[in-house]
Amino acid sequence: MDTILKIENVTKSYTGHKALDDVSLEVPRGAVYGLLGPNGAGKTTLIRVITRITMADKGRVLLDGKPLTADDVFHIGYMPEERGLYKKMRVGEQAIFFARLKGLTRREAERRLREWFERLGISDWWERKVEDLSKGMAQKVQFISTVVHEPKLLIFDEPFSGFDPINANALKEEILGLRDRGATVIFSTHNMASVEEICDHITLINKSKNILSGSVEEIRRSAGGNNFEVTHRVDDDTLRATLGDRAVIVGESRGIVGSYRQTNIHIRRDDDVRTVIAALNDGCDLRSLREMIPSMNDIFIRAVNGTL
Amino acid sequence: MKKIYLIIAREFSERVRKKSFIIVTLLMPLLMIAIMVAPSLMMLYSTSDQKQVVVIDRTGEIAPQLQSSTEVMFIPEERMSKAEACRTFNEESGIFGILYIGSDVEARDSVQLITNASSSMIIEESIASQISAIIEHKKLLEYNIENLDKILASVETDIELSTFINNGTGEEETMETTSSGISYALGMILGMLLYMVIILYGQMVLTSVVEEKASRVIDVMVTSATPFQLMMGKIIGIAAVALTQIAIWAALVIAASKFLIPAVFSAELTATNDAMMQALVGTLGDTGYIATLFAYVALFILGGFLLYASLYAASGSAVDSVQDGQQFNTIIMLPIILSIIIMMSVFNDPNSPIAFWASMIPFTSPIVMIARIPFGIATWEIIVSLVVLYLSFVLTTWLAAKIFRVGIFMHGKRPTWGELWQWIRTK
């Protein structure tokens, strides 16, 4: 795996409380990486360690295999959770100011910004003052300011908070677009729907610890634990006999349209999946079989409660 | 460097374009002119208020010789007793007061001024000196000196003291002339200017940093510029605003003094303090002197502002609101106020040890030194003072940057002094 950012055993304490406890993770290049966790878990602290706003007590942050330096931070596009803009400044002027600080020329900055403003439908706001913007608008301006210089690594802290569903969707599209153009995106969230839709990889942080890391697909599959939903046309006894001791019925069977019934089963061993399917097909008039993969939301709640 | 420049430019253009900046810039000179002109105008137009004083003279010799002036008009009253007069010439009578002169003038409580309203020093002094002069003259007459008036006229002398600074050549023509009056005025004005600039613009730095922190723009800036760049950008940006404002004021004041003042003041008013005026014209006409003075002023304003601005920036970074900043603000204000107190003593003796040392120690040096310079101070002293000032600026900025770097990201409770010290020591 080509790793762009690596966090090694990072620990950070504030007086009387550990914000990060020996957290390690690896962000693959070109991924959309979700940092999940309940409020106060330590997501923002981790991001602030990456952007060097706070220094870790222990551990290292590596960018492209080398310890992250102060200069490296300037090549990160970072959108903090708190939306900070100069209230009295005009929107366009302010965006140009930030873009120029990122090294763009005035002309280039204006060209790119006009394009972005057009795309996100806020062109009319170019001449307005920031204090007149709604929260969502201000957030769009900030998003644009974060990405306009096309950094290789983008970090968004709770990018969807404050957005209505339509704008949140638009933002998701933009984040995926940035990834397609080669950027690596890290974002923190507790909005699980967005995770399933756009994240390739996640790390789940709870109580200052990394409790779950990996690709979204693998995590869901392994959390699924070989649970299947079987649609068939036999009674429970026949089904139980067919399954033998390789699998058990979970819960009640449900009758659905026609004479078909649905039953949830749990296959004990991974290796038996194919055999069980074959047996079901032969003996139970099998109509369909679906692996029951839990939603990230379920995984999140189970992981946080320690029942995963 | 480009980033600092961008931050400076933003800070500068945002402030200079504000309505409040334009209004203050234009109104301040008007206000200053009003303050300068008001006393003169009051003197000009308040003279019509002549005060009437009833004189009861038991000696019978003094009252006829009292000279009424534009301020006081003496009305002799021969028949009434003091008590009667007090009853008659009460507040309703419109009479200012009663001057009672007992038969033995030199006895205690013999000369009394009983007024209906509060009296003034000018009136009291003019009455006392008139009576003294009359008595002195009467006593001299008792010696029966012939041609007394002529003698008195011939002994009257008025000495004009010309002052020079010794340059060791012995050639008077090459020596600089000085005038304590002008030096005093210049020192006072310049000292106060520095005081105002440091306080007003220093506070502006504090407010600006607090706003930056409260609006969380700093979090956005962190991947764009270093905290040090941000702090220096702000300080220099605001310094540029201050210099711009002073430059505009200077231009307006000069224009006013050239065109407005002569038009407003009549020739006779300027003629009354002729000696002072000539010295003033002499001082202001010396272009080389003025240029040097302005160069020093610029250097000390800049140095003083930078020194204090870094402290203001550090304290702004440590707090969440301007109100919380007051704790640090008070401490910063102490040396500034001390400077003003020491400046006052400078006018008594510009070369006293306290004046000397206060103009070397960086926290008081800008104001105290600028007040001393018009009195003619050795160049080496000025240079040492400037070097110390600018070195201290580098030191305080270094310390401030350390506090700033940590403080700007801290939210919540106001830090203690101990915590500040920890921030400074943070690597």
C-alpha cells in the first residue's frame, strides 16, 4: 500500500485528560479517509497534531515516509471545524487573500476562484461581506479556500456540519472529484451516511484510542460475521435439518409474498459458506440469499459500546 | 516574506478603508486646532466681562491711585462701613466684590477682598501688586529724593537672555541658539504624540489579535502562514496605518499653520508675544533641525510602537476577549504612564540622572528621550538609546512570538503568569 500519511503511536495529554492514547494509522495515497468517533473522542486533536497546531507528547507523524515538518504543513489544505473568516472583508477579496497566501498569483487565484464560485453557485456573493453570509455559504467559501491551490493532502474537520442535504451532497461530489484528480482526503465526521458513501478507509476513534481501522468494505464484511438472509419455501424444521450443525437460525422466520419465507441464519465457519449455499439450494427451494452487511452506523454504535 | 507582505497589506487596507479611520483622521486635526485655538479665542473674547470692585479705603490715599483695567473696575465708596457695604453690594447688585483697605495697610488682615462669587488668581494678584506698588512709591517719596520719578525711570531695566549651546569653538556665530520655552513645547507635544500613538495603536494590535483568535481565522491561517508571520504582519500593518495617519495629520497641521492660523489670528495678537514668536519662527525655520527632529521622532515612534505592540500582541493571543486582556493591558500601561511622569521632570532638568536613565531604559526611553531631544542632547545618547530600544524590540518580539504561538490556539480560561512562562519555555 502506498502510504501518504502515517501516524505512529501518537499520544497527547492535556491537563488531567488524555486526548490521544497511542494512536497509529496509515492513510493510503489517493484515498478518502474517514476519521470517525463520538464527540470528544479525539478526532480534532489528531487533526490538530497533523497540522502541527498542537504538538504530540509522544509519537511521530510521517508524510511520504519522512517526519512532517513545519513547511510540509503549508502543502496541506486544511478546513478547521470552526469556520473562521474575516467578517468585515468582502468574500472574493478574502478568498483571493487566502489563495495568495497559499502561493497563487493574484490573477491565477481569481481565475480559479471565479470557477469554483460558479460551480458551487455562489458567484453572486463575490462582492458581499462575509458577515452577510449564511453559515452554509461561509462554509462553501471556506471549502473553496481550502482546495483552490490543489493540495495533494486535504484535511476537513466535520465538513458536513451546517450543510443542508442538498449542499452536503454537492460537497460529497466535490470531495470525490478532488480524489479522482489525485488528492488524498482525510475528514472527520460523526455522520455515518457520508462515510458509507464516500470513504474508502476509516479509523474509528473512541475515548482517545484507535479502536478500528481499515477499508470500509473489509470492516463491514468482517463485522457482518457470516450472517445471511435466506428466502426459501420450507418450514423451519426442514431448514434446520438442511443446515445441520454448520449454521443456526437466528430469530423468527417471516412470511413474505406468495408462499416464500425469509429466515436469518448464521454460518459458523467461513469455509462452510459455499457448502451451506449448495445445501440450501438443493433442499429448501432457495429463492435468494443475501449477506447481511451491517451499516457503518451499526458498526459505529457496536464498536463504541464494545460489542463488535 | 511574501506572506508577511500579504498579511501586512490586508491589515493595512482593511483599516485604512474603514469609515472610522477616515473620520478620525480628518476630525482629529480639527479637534487639535480647536484645543489650541480655544484658549486664545477665549482670551480674546472674555475681556468684555469687566469686574466691578467697590473700594472702601480707610487710608484715603490708595483708592484714588488704583488703576482700573479691562479686568477690574474700581469704584471708590467713602461713606459706607464694611458691614454696610457687604449688605448693599450683595450678589444681586451685580458687583463682583468689595476691596477693604484698613488704615494700617501693612497690618495683618488689613487689606481684604470680599467677593460675591469665587475670585481668581489673576484679579487677586493684580490688586495686591497695585497696592504694593502704591505703598512702595509712597514710602520712596517719604525719603524726599529729588527727581525721584526720573531716577526710577532711569533705573528700570529689562534684560533679555539669549541662550546658546557651547560647541567648544568659542565662536558664538556657530553656536546653536536655544529656547527653553520652545523646547518645552516641542518636547511636550512630541512626548504626548508618542504616548497617544503607543496606547491607541498598541490597543489596536491587541484588539486585532483577539478578533483573529475569536473568529478562528487563525485556524484557517495555520496551514498558510506561521504564527510569527501573522503576528509580525499584524504589527507592521498597524504600524503602517499609524504612520499613514500621522503623515496625513502632519500635512494637515502644516497646511493649517501656514494658511489657516495667520488668517484667524490678527496681527496684534501675534505681536504681543513677539519674542516667543521669533524664537518659534527661528526654530521652525531651521529646516535641517526640523528634518533631524522628525527623523528622530519617526525612529522613536516606530521603535516604541514595535516594542509595545509585540507585548500587546502577546497578551491578545493569551486571552479570549478584549475584556480579559485588561489584566495584561494594565501591566503594559504602567511603564507608559511612568514615562509621562518622568517626562514632566525632564522639563525641569533635561540632563538629570533620572531623565538620562529613563531615556536609556527601553520601556520609558521612547517618550522620555523624545521629550529631551528638543533641549539639545548629545547624539551618542540618542544613538545608544535607539540601539537599546531596537534590540529590546527584537527580544520582546521573540518572547511575544513564543507566547503568541501557543496562546493563539488556546481557548477557555485565561492563562496564569505561570502558564505564560511555560508557554515561553515550550520548544
